[in-house]
Amino acid sequence: MVILYIVNVIRNPVCLARVKVTRKGLKENQIAMKMRNIPALRHKFRGQSQIDSLTAWSYIFSDDMLNEILTWTNEKLEKIRGKYTNTDRIEVTPCTMSEMKSFIGLLIYTAVFKSNNEDIRSLFCTDGTDRDIFHITMSSERFAIILNCLRFDNPDDRELSKVPDPAAGTTNILHKFKENSQWSYILGANATVDEMLIGFRGGCKFKMYIPSKPGKYSLKLQCLADSRTNYIFNTYLYCGKGTDGAGLSPDEKEYAVPTQAVLRLCKPIAHTNRNITAGNWYVPIELAGVLRKNGLTTVGTMHPVDVKLKQRCMDLPNTSRSFRMCLRKEEQ
């Protein structure tokens, strides 16, 4: 009986909402409830005894994503090839799938070595101070040209696509990344909503300037991640006013902007009884009630100037005397 419950949970983690608790089946239900939202791979991949790093990476970056990147990158390479006297130079030849994977691998290594802002000549130098994997994989000139020609969409219709979507150049790839992330993984019982700032100083109208951050200029991603494994489950790029409410109903757009951001991120996990942890920007007092209607709970810090929260805490009959004194001190 216990094995049957576990198998049902593996096949469909949401099936526990329909399980009836009886005296005989109490122990089995307790075991199943503990396993309901354990972070793990989807059941499609659990039959595999071993999953190597390249296979796990291919679940997230699928071949259709790489083919799209390869297509538009080669189109850009074709345009700049005519500017060279020798069009047969190896640096401007079309990129292959294996070379594109090697290029992305080197980009990942720059993050591993914390060399994102390091000069390319320093990464590929051969005087003994470099990392051998870089110059063994490709030349510095080839790496620089692929980096310059890297494209994610068709540039011919980009201007038309920017009218409804300012981030049209990366929207399709980011959407496929989210789909693959949700298709490959089961989010745990506790999730976290927060922002991710990506340092960027290029030309972009929705680039943000935050002087208190080390990078100052950055692009902002709103993210929903697993609290235990830090696995990103849902995300979107902030492109200015109205971005947080995209895809929500007219009634949901009446809520505060932080509530809209959390609702948009939590759409894939609605009515799963998961808990959402967030900072004080994301947790206005209305969020708890809104998430409760969507079958979720929330834990987070509240802004100290939230007058409504203070008044409600003061009116509660079980509020301790010391806590009320702290609230009065903050008001002073």
C-alpha cells in the first residue's frame, strides 16, 4: 500500500489533494504528504540510472534553442564576411553546432573562474598565466567574432516586434528556457521570489541605474526559484512600466505592482499549497490574501512603515505587550 502511494506521487504530485484520510491509511497518507513537493527531476527522467553533466544541460538548453541561436548567428557572420579581403579566413566561417556548444561552454567557464569582466587577450594568452581550456578550444579572434555576432532572433522584423515587446530580441529564447526548466524539474514545497540584476552597460532603453549596486547599470530579471536548490523555475525580464502585470487578468492588474509580479511568477504553481518567501518589496499586506485564493501561502518581511499592518497587529487580542511597545517605538 505504501509503495502504491509513492508510485502515485511520483506519477502525479498533485494527486494528493484527492486522497481521503482514513484511520487505516493515515500512515500512508503522511508518507505521501511528505513526498508531495520534494524537489526532483520529472518522472520522465527518473528511470535513468545516471545523468551526466552534458545530458542535464541539454534538458535546459534544448537543440531547438541552439539551432535558433546558430541560425541567426551564422546570418550575422555572413554579413560581416564580406567586409574582409580574405573571405576564407577561419575566424569568419560559419559556426557549427559543436563549435557553438564549445563557445557557450567557455562562457560558462568565465563565470566559474569569475572572469566575466576579464580581457579576452588575458583569457587566451599563452605565457603560462592563462587557463589552457580557452586557447585549446578556439582562438581568441574566433571567440571575439562569435561573441560579437551572437544573435537570438531575426533582425529583419525586430523593430516591429519591439512595439508590443521591448525585449523581443531575447523573448523567444527566454520563453523556451522557462518551458524547459518547468518541463524538467518539480519545484519543492518552498519557493523564493526575488530579483536578479545582470550587469549591462550597452544600449538598452529598459536598462536600470541603481547606484547602490556594484555594477550600477544592469538588467533586472524577476525570478521564482526553489528555496533549497536555487533552481530557477520561472522568470521574466523587466522592461519598464506594465511588465509585471503582463498576462494577468484585468482584475489582477488592479493589485499593487509587487503583487502583480508575484502572481505572474507563481502562475505555474497555483493551487499546489506551496509556500512563497519574498522580501519586503514583494510582500504588501494584500499579497497573503491574494495568494491564499490561489492555493499558496507566503512568508516574508514587511515594510516598517506599513501602517495597516501595525494597526492590525495592535488590534489582535493575543499580541504580546513587548511587541506592542516595539511598534510604538517605531512610530516615534
